[in-house]
Amino acid sequence: MKLLGQKNSINVRKVLWTCAELGLSPEREDWGGAPRKTSDPGFLLVNPKGLVPVLVDDDIVLTESNTICRYLAMREGRLDLLPDSTKQRAMVESWMDWQATDLNTAWRVAFMGLVRKHPDFGDPNSQSQSVENWNAAMRFLDAHLHRSGDHVCGDSFTLADIVLALSANRWRLTPMDRPILDSVDARMERLASRPGFRTHCQNGIP
């Protein structure tokens, strides 16, 4: 098994944390920056999308971080991380999809402008709107966590906790004004005992 992508990528870290929970240690190759850019023709042969992560597992090549996480949980038969109950699994996947769509969209301009300093995202007004949208999304998550129990989908730790903890870590480390969200903070504290959290989330990388 091989994982293509740099460790500073939030989407690669989703997969690495999932692997830590599963006791897997895939061989990893750095792709996504100098000297191995994803525009390299060799990389594009593996993933024409030009994005990381990519998981190569024998004869299957998978892209999209949340899909890779789900595949690995199913591969290892970990029904605690991805339940086989239709209703429970749908709940986990719905929060994973929310992270990949609504939450990612909210933070894009703020993160790319304030952290990555990308010139295409330097407009202060656009950054301010993105910060407002990002904080609103995190308030929504905080309100849900206040009702849901110890974890995103109730009392059990699932893949939804992995992807949303990494998102919360990014939110907390981005240099911007943000509200105090007690339920988000409490959830991050609960996860601190997990080695995968300490290595791949609570690591000073937004």
C-alpha cells in the first residue's frame, strides 16, 4: 500500500490519522510541492485530477480523501469508524460530506489568503467575508456538538470525528478573529488521548 501526498496537506492527514486508527503504515511519497509537483506528467498518469492524496492498494488507485478513509475502514472491517447500520452510516457520511463541501467552501478564501498568502486570495473584503462564513459554519458545528454527545455522531468515535477535528484545528490556527466555541474546544480535548490526533492533527499545522 502506498500513499502519495505531503504530510502538511489536511487531506493527506485525514488518511494518515485513519491509518493510525487502523494500525496501517502505508509507504508514503511526498507529492504536492517542490520538488514533486502534482502537475508532473508521472503523477498525472496516476491521478489525472492533479490532487493529493492518492492511495495505491494493489490494483486499485483511489483519490478523494474522504473516499479513501471510507475505503480503508471498510477494508479493515472497522464498523466502529464506519457503521454498517444504514442510518448510522448515513449520519457519519453526511457530516463528512458537509466538511468537504460547506465547510471547505467557507474557509477557502480566508485560509488561502491569511495562511498560504496566495496572491489570488489577497482581497481584504473577500477575506473578511470568508472569515464570517467560516465562523458561522463553526458555530453550526458547535451547536451540533452541544447536542450530539461525546462525538460528532453520538457516543462513538467515527471517521466524521477525524475529518472535522482536522477542520477545527485549521480554524483554531488560522490568524483571524474567532468566537469561543466551548463544545468544539471540549471535543478537541477529548480527542487528545488518541495518538493519531496528536501526530496528525494537534501538530501545529493548520
